[in-house]
Amino acid sequence: MNFQISELTQQVAHTARDFAQQHIKPYVMEWDEKQEFPLHIFKEMGKLGLMGVLVPEQYGGAGLSYFEYKTIIEEIAKVCGSIGLSLAAHNSLCTGHIMSFGNEAQKKKYLPKLATAEWLGAWGLTEPNSGSDAGNMKCTAVKDGNDWIINGTKNWITHGKSGDVAVVICRTGEPRAKNNATAFIVERGTKGFSGGKKENKLGMRASETAEMIFDNCRIPDANR
């Protein structure tokens, strides 16, 4: 087996390393002490293709492999774990789930905006009493004609307040039953969808962690 790092991976590592040194390192302590989420940094990383690393080029992404992806996270996280965490959450959770499981219409609509960081992504599963016990979620989605009505709260969500779009897992069946959950794409600005409490964390303070609240939030079936 050839364990030699490819020239492409080395080039990507160099780009991420230079960006982190120039645009992140000088502000690490300031962001941490103020618990500031530097959204503008992610917009700049989007211009370099770092926010859509695995997204195919046909959807506006960089179309790179996991070798480059893990290298980018390493180089960014070496300088600031918070930025590395948010970078990974955007790429793997929201963007990754739409890329892997979304239909073609959903991919065409959302991936170009996520890959360029025009939109920041979030992903919602965890609740106060159902982290590892996901089958017992209290956040529910009920079919209403051609729509779904979501009610409940998600907690400790990366980009819960600042995310432009979220992939949200809701219970659509009986508690702890088989196949009782469904994923929905919910855009910020949708009536009944809001960001709640921002957590005061011990570490990773420049990565936003907050509640997502759904109060009779109506989502079209096309977003399922």
C-alpha cells in the first residue's frame, strides 16, 4: 500500500494552514473570551472551497476526498478547535446529510448555497432527555395535508441561532418504535422556527451552540 501523501492533499493542507495562520490565529483569544462566533470567517472559507469539501463540483463544491477533508479539519483545528468544530459540523452534518440522503431537487437547491457558505448549516437531533435515546424524541412532526407540523425543542445544536438551514430529525411514529423518525430540511425564517438559548460553554466558545425551537412550524412535504 502507498501511504505517500498526494500532491493534491499537500496543496490543500498548505491552503488551510495559511488561512488559519493569517485569518484565525490573531483572533483566537479574543473570540474565545467574548464567546464570539466569527461568521465572516466561514464566509471566507467558503470562497476557498473549505465549506463544501466533499460536495461534487456539479453542485458548486470542491469535489475532494476524505483525505483532503480530514487534512483541512486538522490544519484549522490546530489553530482553533472552535473553528475546526464548526467547519466539521457544517460539512459533515447538515451538508453531508443532504448530499447523502437528499433527493435531486433538494441537492440542487441547498448544496450550492452550503458549499460556498452563502448559507451556514445546522443539524438537530439532540434533546434534553434523548441524546443517545433518539428513539424517544419529544420533538414531533405530524402530517397535515401536504405539509408537516413540527413541535419541540432541540438542544446543544451547533449553529442553532446563526444557521441558515437545518436538517432536523423529528419523531413521526410511536416512541421507541421501529422507523419512527424522519429528517426535514428547515430554512431559517420559516414561521415557527427560531433560535433559543445560546450555551455558556467551558470550551469551544467560538463555536456557537444553542437551542432550536419549533412552535407549530409548517414544513412542506418536499422538504422531507
